[in-house]
Amino acid sequence: MHLSEWHTFNLRDRKTYPKVDAPIQVQYESGQVSVGFSHDFFPAWDLLPESLITCWRYIKAEMLAHRL
């Protein structure tokens, strides 16, 4: 299974948000991980007002389908 590298997330820096709407895995401050599409976790045009997400990475669509 292919996973991309983890990307550090800073809610105040739009450059750290995913660039495309695609399947991703996010990791929270607690260490918990969730999967979904990037639009499920990140707004398309605005910065998040708050978030416990610390990093994210792209995943293959098959991994997302398996987890849902």
C-alpha cells in the first residue's frame, strides 16, 4: 500500500493545506488518525478557525474505500 509522506499542518498557513481534493489521512494531537477526502477536513477557500490536526498525507483511494 502506498502512502505519501506526512505533511506538517499549520492552520494559519494556507501553504500547509492539501492542494487537491483527494483521499487523505490526518493525524491529530492525540495521535489518533482519520481518513476521508481533504474537503472533509479542510475548507476550500478559507483558513480553519481552529484544528487539532497536526499533519496529513495523501492515500490511495482503495485505502479510503477499505476504511469506510
